[in-house]
Amino acid sequence: MRETETRARRMWRVLEPFHALTYFSPHTRAATDELGLVGGWMSYFACRAAPLGAASAPMVTAAFYTFHPAMVARAIPEAWRRTRPEAVLRARLQALDRAVHQDLPGAASEPEMALAAELARAAVEVCSVAGCVLGAANTALPWPADPHLALWQAVTVLRELRGDVHVAALLTAGLTPTQALVTAAAAGGPPAEVLQRNRGWSDTDWRTAVLELIDRGLLDGDHHLTSAGRDLRAAVEATTDTICESTWRKLGDARTDELARLVAPWSATLLRTGRIPVANPIGLQWTTQQLTG
């Protein structure tokens, strides 16, 4: 763990690749194609939103926060006219099962997988999802019997819980969806052009956000964070970590460390496949050494 990294952030870094496999495995797209969904983005929005039920486009836009409403509206509710959320939930688990067997051969049957699933589920059982819509929706799903699928579901709950908390921190900081993306890129996140393109914002939308941030004294004329901008982004990340830390505090040091020890090698292997791009719009920006070192 790096000295400046909190335990909550460390756990996010370790667990996120196992969750993110669902977005980048070709098995997910193949499964949703079979359901009649069209294109990668309809697949993404349907798979991630399915725990909410047949949610409307405004609801999904609000929950996901940083996507342009028109981008969401191209996929939702058309996805629910083509299939049902329950079918998508089954498809994403079936796809994840195939992906784990392909990218982590043999891992699903290892005793370490059963232990990791047990620990991750224990973390979910002690976490609070009050005010966290996506986190809560995923907790309402039945637990899969297979350990590798139960681990993925638990990691997904924790990941979406963190996302909900992060949105609340962005709102508290007064950062609109586009401003959140601009400052994330300026703070060393994925490149601005990647975030803009993958979240559906126009050049005009992006320029407007930049000018608003300059007016607030958060960006300088070269689109770099000012001291105030760096402080604000740091406060957003600190708030996110502080709230998420409560889960790991309740789980306890020993079980938290054991979960990280078990999952880190699998996440490192997934990153080494190159299937999960680094950096990518989800925000993965670490190396396998940072996971296992």
C-alpha cells in the first residue's frame, strides 16, 4: 500500500478489476446480443442498471451521474422494450461465469475463491447502503451459489456503493457531471478526450464546464487545477474514502487484509490480459505492481 493511500482506496483498487471484467469481457456483449440488445453501450447501461428494474432514462442518468442524458436515452428504455431486467441479470452472471473461467483458469474451484467470497459477502452484510441507490439495488439480488459469482456480486455491491458515495461527494463539492469529469482528468485521471467521448458530452458542453471552473478559480487558463481545484478534488476523494472506510472498519483489519491478499493476484492477472484498458473511463489507473506490491 502506498503511504498516502487510505485503506478504503486500497480496497477499491484491489477489488475493482474483478468487478470491471463484466464491462470488458466479450462474453457480456455476446450474452446481451442474444437478448436482442444492440451495441456495447446498450449492453453496458442495461447490465449496470438492471438491478434497479426497468428504470427510466432520467433515473439511470441521475444514478450514473457523469453520462450525457441523450447518451443514456439512446439505450434506455429501448433496452427494456427488447428484454427484461431479470433476463439481463441472468445474462450478466452467465457471462461473468464464462469470463472468469477463461481469464482466471482454475480459480473458480480454488478454496481461496470460496474464502474470498465469504469475506466479501461479510463486508456487504456490515456495510450501510442508506442513501446509496445502486449499492442498495445490488444488495437486493439473490446470492449466487458459485463462489466466484458470489464474490463478483459482493464486489459489485461494494463498487456501486462507493460510486453512490462519490456522487454525493461531487454534489457536495458543487461539481456538475461535466465539471466532475474535467477536474478528474486535470487531476491525473483518464485523458479529457477519453472522458468526454465516452460520456457523450459535446465540445460545447466541455468548453462550458471548463469556463465555469475557471470562473470558480478551480482551473487556470491552461486547464490545469489551481491550488483551490486540487484542494477541492482532494476533498471529494477524502470524503469518498472516509465514508467507505466504515465498511472495512466493521469487517475488521484481519478479514479486510485477507480479502485484499486473496483478490489482488486475480485482479493483477486480469490487468495483465490487457482486456481491461488502463487508463479507462471507469478510472482504472494502477499497475499490477500496485495491486500486489
